[in-house]
Amino acid sequence: MKKYFISILFAFSALVMLNGCIVSDEKLADKVQEAIVSDEQGNGNTLEVTEFQLDEKGSPKKGVLKGRLNGKDVVYDIRVSDEGSEFDVDWEMRK
């Protein structure tokens, strides 16, 4: 009985620790938007996000960000490599 209790406790602890290291899809989407908006601000532009979709399946994850850049409608194609607590984002404006 004691071994069974210790095994359950260990499994639960491992599950909690693993869950704490993974960034949720919502938080990842927020961080991706922040990165793109921040980069455009650094270039002296104003980006207002109107729509953002990030595919939850696949690696790298792909998405589309629509918005207004300095008053003009724009669309960005996005690729996100998610490595647990860190991510790498690449985006390109459609022409």
C-alpha cells in the first residue's frame, strides 16, 4: 500500500511539473502578437491587430495576423516554433 501511495504521489508531482513548463496556446498567441506589434513600433510604425489565428496543430505552428499598419490593411503569415517555455517567431507581410 505504501508503494502504491508513493507511486501515485510521484506521478502527480511529475504531471504538475510538466504542466508548469508548457506555455498554453492562448499565452503563446498573446506573446506572438506582442512580438510583432513591438517590432513594428521599433521600426516607427503603428500596428493595430484586428484578427489573429494560430493553428494549434503541427510544428512549426502556422498562423495569420490581420491588422492595420499605419492606416493600411495588412496581412502577415506567421510561423512559430514552440520549444516549451521558449518560442521562435518568423513573420512576413503578404504583398
